[in-house]
Amino acid sequence: MSANSERRVVVTGLGATTPVGGTMTETWESILAGRSGARPLPQEWLDEYELPVTFAATLQTKPSEVLPKVEVRRNDPAGQYALIASREAWADAGIENVNPERFGVAIGTGIGGVWTLLDQWDVLKEKGPRRVFPLAVPMLMPNGPAAAVSLDLSARAGAHCPVSACASGAEGMGLAAKMIRDGRADVMVAGGTEAAMHPLPLAAFSQMKALSTRNDDPTAASRPYDINRDGFVMGEGAAMMVLESEEHALARGARIYAYLSGVGMSSDAYHITAGEPNGEGAARAMVEAVEDGGQQLSDVKHINAHATSTPVGDLAETKAINRAFGDLTPGIPVTATKSMTGHLLGAAGALEALITVLSVYHRTVPAAINLVDKDPEINLDVVTGEARALPDGDITALNNSFGFGGANVALTFRSV
């Protein structure tokens, strides 16, 4: 093992724009308060497309309220969200000077610029090729947000874009940590973005029977682990963190939230959409993340679960947690924050990683909402009602992310 592989990675900046807050601070406060971001969709969508699901967890703050008109015009919504979140994270980190060649980005997305792609297809059909926007390709390509952020912040160590469905944002963070460990970078902006709140993805997920149809009560629709859960609530947004080598952060006197201590990844090779029902691959990712951080399973004091609120997915993850942690499982407090934010697809793991970091930093586990009648097959210690305090001393928390195609990513965050 090289000397660089021993470098420790720390989190020094956080930023987000989500269905429950225009910033990470607002988002954290909303989650602690148990507020849901699910709301009815715009009426024109319902009239035009007759969607079977009439609600979603849409962004709380419109990008046009934050970005100049030219940036809104030149970036797909996924890129807009990424710029907003990365700028907040960068400001939060307080970095004034960094060598651009030692600074990179790794920003995942599950779907990419679907709004640009489908809007420009309509333009082509209705108005002809001369009216297609010249920047359509860089706006619709999945790595467009990563490129936009690297340009915005002058990051030249790499501009990477993992695409692994709902594990994309977490994979971006894992890649960023590995780049720092391997000596490719000293500083990384990492996370995920998704702006797929378009009638086509909504219709497609509906046809898969993946979405909740609780149209009469949107705020109660995302109910992980509840016996009456019936699918996830579509969400959108972006979440970014600034990662640094510990040496770089200490040299500039940075405030450190936590260590990103371990990264675990695996694939199920089981089904294009369904996770392996016994959780074997997911469990391997969890164990690998703990071991990668040089820790024991008993060090994990909290899990922020993927917990989408689908009948099959929640049970498979429960089995995976039991497979990984065995007799330790009942003593680990678990939360399911998609109950409030909805499912941000490629940005979900990134947002939940940020929430996990703040849980470690503030030693507080947010309570999941909408768990009224717990599924008897779920034997996890799910935090509900009120937030729960984490113990003093050295603690580690684990964040799970799983995606279509069998992608499994687990990250561990350790207290400072």
C-alpha cells in the first residue's frame, strides 16, 4: 500500500437544494422538524398527460431565484441544481486558495439532462433543426453538471460523472475520496444532482408500479417500513460536499464535520431493477465500507438507510443490514429520510450522505415520518417521533445507496 493510500479524507463543506430547503441548513432544519417536501404537481401537467400520480417532492426554491438568467438559460435544470449546491458547499468550506490541478469534481446523476433532451426533440419536430439550441448537447449529457461545476470553480484534477442510477451521488463521493487517498487531488467537490421531474420519467416509473399513488395525501405517501407503503415519491435536487485530505484541511485551519472513512461498492448481477432479495450484494458493500475505514462493525452507531418506501426494496435492505451486522442490528438506530425529501434518484445518496454527516457532527439522528404501522418483517430500530441523540466518543455512521442495475454503494462517516 502506498503512502498516499493512507491519506485520511475529511468533510469540510456542505451544500444542497432540495424539496425541503433551498440550502443545506434549511434542509437539515426541515428534516429535524419532520417536514415533508411532497406536494401536488402543476395543474397543466395533470390536464395534458393525465398522469396516474399527481404529486411529487419538487424543489422548494426555484433556480431562477438564485441563479442569473444566463446560467439558467445555458444549463439544464440538473446543471442548475449542481451549481447552486456546489457553490454553497464551497462557501461553507471557506477555501480561499487551492491549486487547480490538485482540485477536482465527481458529480453523479442517474438520468442526466432529460428536460433538455425532450424539449429540444419537441423543438426539432415542431420548428426544424435550425431552431435547436446550440448548447443542447452539453446541456443534456450526463456529465454536463460535473463539467459546469469544474468550469465554475476552476477544478482541473478531473471532472467525473458516475452514472449508477440511484447510487450515482454516493458513488461520486466514493470516487472523490479515492482520488484524494490515491494522491490525485487534495480537494474535491462531490455529490449528485437530478432534475427528472418531467412527465415521461413520472409516467415510466408509474408504469413500473414504483411510485406511491397516495394522491389524496402527498405528505404521508413516502412511508418507509410501514406495512401500508406502496412506492416511492419522486424527488429532485442536488447535494454536494467538499472533501479534503486531512493534511490540507488542517493546514488551513478548516472546520471539519467528519471523516469520510470508508467506501464499499458491489453489484448484484441479479435483475435490471430489483435488488437481490436476500441483500447479499448490499451487505458486502456495507461490510466493505466499514473495513475500508479500518473499523469494526460494532463501531457503527447509526445507519441512514436507502429506504425508498417500496414493499420489496425496504425488506431487501432490512435483510442486507441483518446479514452485514448480525446480532448487532437491533442496537443500531436507523433513519429513513426519504420519508420527508422523497427519492432524489441520482442525488438521493448524496443528500443522505450529507444528512449522515450532520447526524455525526451534531450527534443527532433525525426521526423518520409516516411510520404508523411497522411491517412485522422489519426488525430494525427505526427512529420515529423525535430525533435521537448519538453517544459521546468516537462514533461511525453508515449511509446506504442502491440503484437500478444492481449498484450498491455504502459510505461510512466517522466523528472527529
